[in-house]
Amino acid sequence: MKEKKHTWKFFIGLLAGVVLTLFGMLLIEGRFTVAIPFLGEAVVTLPTYGIFHDKGNKIDMDMVSAKVGVIENFLDTEYYYTPDKKELEEGIYEGIIGALNKQDIYAEYMTIDDFKEEVGDMKGTYVGIGVTVTTDPKTKGVLIVTVNANGPSKDAGLRNGDVILEADGVDLTVLDLSESVAEHIKGEPGTIVNIKVLRDGEILEYAIERKELDNITTYASVLEENGKKYGYMYISNFQQSTIHGFTEGIDSFEKEKVDGIIFDLRSNPGGDMNIAINMVDYIIDDKDLRFGGDKALLLSIEQKVNPTTYYRCVDGHSVKTPIVTIVNEGSASAAEIFTGVLRSYGYKSAGMTTYGKGIVQTVRMLYDKSGIKYTSGEYVLPDGSKIHKVGIVPDTEIDATEEMYEKGISVEEPDPTIDVQLKAAIKLLEGDR
């Protein structure tokens, strides 16, 4: 009789131990999925989950995976259409990076094709119609600043100052400039884009074939004003192809023995920061140590984890000719670095306050050749000032005239009698002599 009683107690103890063990495991696991009749499944998270699974600021991939599994089950069993698996996966990646946009508007997930285009743009090649553009302040359409000499737009008859209002029936005046260009003006080589252009109050229509083009980013010329010769260079972007045109232009100005050099960065959205640094390195004297160090300081970048990165002169080249830059509200990022570094070393500027984008975007290729872009640091100019959300205020503030907005500026044949910002830049140079 006693033996049976002890056996009974043993099994009760064993059962209690199993229950307590399972309960403890449940508390430690802290999360499980339960079926709800007529509704589906739900993920239940216990208060103890955070104690045993604290991930700090990392994404809770267990929770994400569980929730995606629930969603996937609904789609498999109840969704009327057949979803594309690849598009669903891409949507997840876009969602992760897109969630950063509240604090980082430049964060972006890029598909394989998007990444190829991003890399192509950085190298200085692209597929398009051969124009450099900005936003037209009146119509909000796409204002053509320059028509590239060897592009299809030149052959079609487009001109500087034309405003593209539509592309393939899409109203571009209600879109951001980047979306208008990337989604509707650029495209596959050999395809046709039908555009409507506003010129002198008249609507004109063009059918232009997109081509793969070398992006011409520099236009250099020499102009004479008040008995002086000035080198003028328009820089539309900072890309790998920009360096050659830049150094070649400066060398030609020095051979011409110009009295001053004007760099026109109006509506320049930026580009590769390293290119801008190499370009100012070509100008600044390596031995100018007013900001400390063994070589002239060009820029520093503050980062989250890594120590501050310092960029200094390395090429041994300098330009002794007086220099002035022209900027406006569309001058951003690398264009502001170029102008800001020169300002730190005493060079002046004319035009309007720049855009104010002083943060670093890092582009990373993922294992499948797609990519992501995100903010990874902030620029600090040699004099210690920062650009972001502030911009650069020119020494001479002067806005473009109505005539300039209507006709556009000629970067191939600059004319200070029409271009008041160019005239202001020349006056700054005259003051330096």
C-alpha cells in the first residue's frame, strides 16, 4: 500500500516538474503564435520577452519573421490575386530602408537596376536625352540649364531656358525634379520619350530617342570685361568625368594668363564628395596650414562610431589666380563643399544662399547586387562651420532677374550684360585686384 502511495507521489512530482519546466520555457521564450477561430492567427508576446530577448536598438527579427509568416498565411489562403514573390521580397527591403525616411530623407533601397543606374551616374555616364536641368521657379516644370553638345536634345532643337512640362503624357510640374528625371526623362537606350516644352509662351512637342551618353559636366570659356580677361567654368555635377574637364580648364586659364577665375555652381546638385575634394585640392596650396596639421585641411567628417575623418591636400598643386564662385538655392552637397572650402581659405562667392545639404550618403552594394543608401556622417568645413540645413550665404547676395528665368543662362557663351549674378562675381574679382 505504501509503495503505491509513493509511486503516486512520484508521478505527481514528475508531472509538476514537467509543467513547471514548460512554464519556465514559455516565460523565457516569451512569444508564441495562437490560432483564433474565424480570424486566423495572432502572435502573443509575454511581458517576460523583453527580459530574456532584449535586442537594444536592433530589429527584432524573430517578431518580424513571425508577423510576416502570419501575413503570408493570409495571402496564401485568402488573397484573391496571385502575388509576385520577388515583388513581395523587394517590398520588405524597401520598407526597412523607407522607414528611415522620417529622420533621413536620403535613405533609399535600390533594386539591381536602380543600383546599376546609381553607379553609372557616379561614373559620369547615363541614359537620357542630353540636358542639364533644374526646377523652373514659375511653372515647377523641368528647366533646361544646358543642352549637351553631343546629345539627342541638341539634334532635336531643344534650347537652354526651355521648360519641359510633360513627358509621355505625365505632368512633370506636380513631381519632384528627381522623380521627373529618373522615372520619366531617363530610360532605356533606344526608347523614345515624347515631351511638351514651354518656350516663349508657346507649347512645342518633341519626340527624342534616349541614348547612353557621357555626362558633360564642365563648360570652360574666357570672357573679357572692362579690359580684363576672366576664365569662366560652369560645373553641373561632381562625377569621375568632371576632374579631367576641371583641371584641363584651369590649365588653359593659366596659359591664357586670365585676371581671375569664376566657377559657376548654380543648380549643381552635388555628386561625389571625393571628386569635389580632389578639385579644391588642385586649387589650395598644400603649405597653407592656417587650420593646423602638416598639410592644408580641406574637410572633416563626423561619424557615429568611427573617429573623425580628415581630408588634406596631397597633390602639391595650387592656383594663384583670384577665384570667385557663383551659387544659388539649387547648389547642394558637393557643390557646397567646393564653395565652403574655398570660403574657408578666403575666396568669395556671389548669388543666393545654397541649399544646405551637409551630410554624407554612403552607398553599399548587397550580395545580390542590389544596394542601399543612407546618411553616415556630417561635413565640417576647415573653419569649423557646418552646411547642413544652413547653406552658404554668398558675399554678394543677388537674385536672378526675370529675364534670366525666362531665357535661361548661357554656360557656353556667358554674358554679364544679362547675367547679373555673373556680373556680381566679376565685381568681386575686380575688388580683389
